[in-house]
Amino acid sequence: MRIDYDVYMDLFEQRLIEVTQTEAPLAARMRPRSLDEFVGQDHILGQGRLLRRAISLDQLSSLIFYGPPGTGKTTLARVIANTTRADFIAINAVLSGVKEIRAAIEQAQNRRKYHNQRTILFVDEVHRFNKSQQDALLPWVENGVVILIGATTENPYFEVNKALVSRSRIFQLKPLNDEDLYVIAQQALTDPERGYGKKQVQVEPDALAHLVNVANGDARSLLNALELAVETTAPDATGVVNVTLAVAEESIQQRAVLYDREGDAHFDTISAFIKSVRGSDPDAALYWLAKMVYAGEDPRFILRRLLILASEDVGLADPQAVVVVNGCAEAFERVGMPEGRYHLAQATLYLANAPKSNSIMGFFDALAAVEKAHDAEVPVHLKDGSRDQQGFGHGAGYLYPHAYRDHWVGQQYLPSSLQGQVFYQPSDQGYEQSIATQVARRREAQLAAMVEGMGIAPLEVLTYGSSDRTSSRWLQRTLSEVGEHLGAVRDRIFTSAQVQRHHVILDINAGSGLLTWEAVRRVGEGGVYAYVYTTTDADAFKEKSAALPELMRPIVLSGRLTELPAILETQAPNVKFDRIVGRNSLFAEPDKVAAAKILAKLLRKSGMVVLAQTLPVHTQRFYRLLDSKKVDVQLYKRLVTAEEAIYTESTDPMLLWDAEDLREAFESAGLVVEVSLERSCTQMYITSAFMNRLFSANATRPSYAQRLVGKLKAEEIADVHELWKQQLLNQIVTWESTIAFIKAAQKA
């Protein structure tokens, strides 16, 4: 009788798989098989997140999952294997080499050639591959023969080939929280096929709490301890396995401190320590110091970092800081451990409680100026006059400070191309506060000296035209202040919003893209929705984002704010937002309360709305831009009355609201609200186009001139227009406005 050995071997292999599945450890048996069974990591797998969308759409690019043990890296790869239509090959970097890589590549090429099927290659512990093994894999990832999914407990930016990292998207998995671990334990206790659902197992609440606490975010550790507790406990007379606190304590006894001297734990912990000291939190600083000392960190390394911080972050706010820390370092060298811990703690507490200033960073601004300013010659009056004063006039015009009162005189010391440049910005903290006013007053005097030519050789100014170049530079800086102002508003919004990489963000009134593109940069593992009012804006947004990878593009929606819930229900059902941001997004909404309630309903739990809203009632008054001394007294009085009436008598709902109206609107929506006002002044160039917009008729919204009709005569409005032409056309003016920054969050 002929035996088909292939069928024979397949039967044995299938039997081996079945036995392995039934006899495998509980942690292996309980691996989730689908996204719905997966517990935790909502920051990358929640509804609307990039990774979830990619898995659901089967549009995966190369990925690297990075995180501590027991957080679900391998499990997530297995879920992808069960979901994708691509062929899935799994290898372990510890057990595999170039031979296994070549075999996987050959299989992938055959799949593509004969079945037109993609291949996903999962490499567990990918950091274990050496450089040659990673290099062997790189070409096939680059040309798309395989889609790489790597899993690693080490920082891929340090442990994985940079070329592989640059072609992969990194997703960081975090330790599971206690709530997630309780869910996983409950699944194991109730699952009749893979867990203990067929057994009568009762775990005391205190016992389960101990297992969850000591597992420290590691699901594998929890399940291993639970399995040990159940399997080593004999059933009672009724057949019930009772897991008591004593049994749980025997099963898992000690929480490990994750720390390594060269890896992420080392760098992350010292980073947390330094940031806590810089942030003036002595409690957190002592905690991170204790963790490092407990884990065996080199105390000299800690003291060296504190010495740097004493100058970098304290500086002249407390000039004694570097003296004290250096004294503690010297004392440590004489005393050693363990008593040297007193000196570590003293240095830490001194710096944590010291006033802070980073004004010393001005040195690096000066260094950058040196790199750029190749023609920054030493001014003539500062040159050494001891050698060639008679021949070249070096040193001529120098004013000797000690010959003047207070041993100071207002003269220029910077090169002519840098006059007016500011490098040192004294803070208002500690000792530095006492010199800030002095520095400011002396700078003002130096600026006056520059304008009037004091202390600068007249011949040099005339020959090189430094004054003209300086004026040109400052004019250009003035004209760019509007852009700088918008950038400052954008930065303040995102600082207040505390955006994290996994957040889903909605930018309302996203027409300019100011906030949207910043959000795209910040939420690489989340998602961005841009809401615009018109289809024209929507088309422009889509065109601008076409260069981005498809999964990174903002999802563009258009319509009025009142239509937003219905639009989302149609185009992105069940999506809620971690952050809703906007600039001047409520300006055109007549009903602020209704608008606030719409936004509140779109937030996730712990979500937040952060808006910057220019207040029309506090905006720049045009009459203040005119020189009242050059205007007919009666006409100017009538103009003031007429313009102020626009903001007090108008029935236009876009004008008649203030910051308190915004506060009340969001509070009525059930949110906790913070409102702060900021008065801003920017330089604005009055162009003919801007002036025409003010004094021309507008069919959509009334112009400035149209709003004055009925309050001023037609000839008076014409006179005001003429005054603008005479006094303001092609001039730079200071434009004042008030911005309300609103932060409205879900109640805790």
C-alpha cells in the first residue's frame, strides 16, 4: 500500500497545533483573535485612529510596534494576520537568520508572481537582528515585496536600522492600565474554550487587585500569575477553586522596576528628573532621583546633569545655584555612597526650588548670528587703537565708560549689520528681575544713540550705509509681524490643548489651514478632521493635502456649523474628538449657545475645546489711526460717535458679543470653562486695496463706510476717506485687537 507522506505529515502537524493550543500557557491561549477582542491601547486603536483605519481597510504599510513586554505587540500582529487578505509570514529574530529571511522573501515573490497577493512579514523582537540581517531585509521592504511588521521592546530609533525605521511607521504601545487588566483577567476566568470558564474558579477581590497591581501593566505577567494561582490550588469539597489573597501573593510577589543603564528607561527617567527640576516640582524631582538611585544609576552622571541645569535653567535668576551644586558634587566625591545621597538630594531640592531663567540661551542665538553674518566687521571705534590709530583711525570715537556717571555711556558695541539685535532676554525671576529694568533702559539709550549717530564714526555710516540697511531690515521685520502674531496664536492654542500623538482633532473654520497642518504634524498616530464652510475651501484643502500619504491626509468636511453633526453621522459615524480647535470659528455664528452645545456633543470623555476668538467689540477703532490734530474738530467728534455706535447700537449679532458671552455659552453646554484675554498690537501696512475695502460698497456685508451711513453725511464720509488717503495710505500703523482664548473641557 502506497502512503502519501505529505498528507501524513500534514495530519501530524495539525495534531501538533491542536495539542499546542490546548496545552499552551494561559497567556498564549488567551491571545485576542480580532480587534474587537483586543483590550487596551486605545490611543492607537480607538475609533478614528490611523492604525485602526489602516487595519480595517487592509491598507497597511510597514510598521514597527514598540513597547514594554506584555502590552500586546505580538498579539496585535496576530490580529492583523487574522484580518488581512495578504499572506502572513511570522519569524522570530532570536531563532532566525539570513537563511529564514531569504526563504520568506522567496515565498513572498511567488505569492506576488502567481497569486497577485501581498505578503506581510512579521518579525518578533526585530531589534535582535544584527546589521547584516537587517540589511538583507531592507531591499525587499523598500521595493514592496514584503510589508514589514516588527515588534520590539527597545527603542527602534536606536536599535533598528535607520533605513528600516525611515520606511516604517512607529507605533508605541503603553503599559496597560488597571481597568484593562481587570477586563483581561475576567476574560480568562469566563472563557470556556481557552480560559477557565468550564471550571468553578472564584478569585477574591483583594487577590485580583493584588495580581493587577503587581503585574504593573503587563498582561502576560498577570495571566501567568493567575494561571499559577489556579493550577496550584486544589478545589474544595464542592469543586470550587478559591484563589485567596495569600495564594495571589505567592503567585506574584514583587513589582519590577523597569530600568536599564543604556536603554530607554535610563534616558526617559533622567529626562523626567531634569524636567521635574526645571518645572520646580520638588516632590517629582525626589521621586525620579530615588528611582535612579534605587536602580543603581551612576550618581556622578546625575550630578553632572544638575550642574548643566544650574546654568541652563537657573542661570542669573540665582547665580549661587551653580556654586551650591558644584559644592554638593565635591562633597559627594569626599563622602561617597551611601551618605552621598544627602548631597544628591540637597542639590536636587536647591535647584527645584530656585527661580528659573533660561536667558543664558541667548548665547546660542549669538552663535547662530556669527554663523550667518560673515561680514560682521568690528566697528571702527571698538578696534584696537594702540597699533594703527593714526593710519586708519582705529579706536577713534570710542567713549570710555568710566569717564561717565554710573560708569556707563550709550554707544554701540555690535557690528553695524546687527545694530538693534537682541540676544539676552532677562527674565523676571529672582536676582535677574533686579537687572531686567536696567538692561532695558540701557538698550533704549543705545537705540537712541544708534539713531542719532552717537559713538559711531560718521564716515563709516556714510560710507557703508549701515543706517539704510538697518532701517530696511526693521521695516521688513515690521511687515512680517502679522504672520508672527498668527504663529503665536497657533502655538498658544496647541500648548493649551496639550495635544498627544494619538488624538483625533477637529479644526473648525479651517479655511486658512493655520491649525490643520500643525495638527497633522502633531498627531501621527491619530487623525485630523478639517471643517470648512464652502466646497471651494474643501477642494483647496484636498489639493494641498494630495502630496501627503493617504492615511495622513486630513479628512475634509464642509458646511455650516449647525450641519456638522449630520455631516459627521454620514461621513464619519461614531467618531468623537479628543480636541476641537479653531481660530475665529464662532465669529459668524449668531447663536453662540447652540454652537457651543454642538461642539460639546462631539467631544470624547475628557475631550476639550480650545479656541482663539477675536472680540469685535474690542477691535481697533479706525478713528484712532488718524492724527486728530490734523482733522476738523467737529468732524472728528462726529466720527468718534458714529464709529463707537457701530459696536453699541448695531443689530448685527456678529458684533454684539463679548468674552463673557462665550463663557456662558460653553458653561450652558455642561463644560468647565477658562477664558483669558490678550491684548495684542501688531504692525500693519495700509495698502490701497485695504482702504478700498473699507470705503467701497459691499453686497454681502456692510463695509466701514456703509456702516457710517445715517450717522455721518455723505460728504463727511468722503472727507474721512480723503483723510485716510492723506494720512494713512502706504503707512505702517499699530493695529490693536483683543483675543479671547477659550478652553472648555468635559467635567472630570
